[in-house]
Amino acid sequence: MGVAWGRFTPSPLYSSDRYANTVEGDFVGDKGQSLFVSADGVGRIDSAAIAIEDWTEALGEKHLTVWWKDGRDFGALFSEHADFKAYYGNSK
């Protein structure tokens, strides 16, 4: 299982009412079930859960967290990242 998180910029179709799990620190429900993750060169990623924290008013940003069921997709995306290499060494 893998986890990745960070700031993100949503498409113009984004709506905090539809997609954000947390708005300005308040949990508003699990909205990630209608979402999926895809990446260039990898395609659709088999995620276990997706969460969006919308901090537009307080911080002017949004955060995305993705939990993966399968380590293959995580490895395909992050195998060249320094932290991935440090933890997993040369194994891919």
C-alpha cells in the first residue's frame, strides 16, 4: 500500500460541495468515492481512497491525499523519486 499527498490545482469542474471531504478544517463527509486518479504514462490508478482538503479561505490552497491498494501503481509513479529510492533501494 502506498500514500501520496500534496497541494493540487483542480480542473474548472471542481466544486468543494461535491468533492471535498474537509472544508476549512471541518469534515463534511466522504466524497472521494466518486473520484479516481490517473497519471500520464500510467493511466487510471487503482486507489483505495481519495480525500480532498479544501483550505481556500484560510490558506488559498487545496490538498489531495491518495491511498493505493496496489504497490505496483505507486512504484510506477514514484520509483524515480529520491525518497522512494532511499526507502526501497534499487528494487523496483
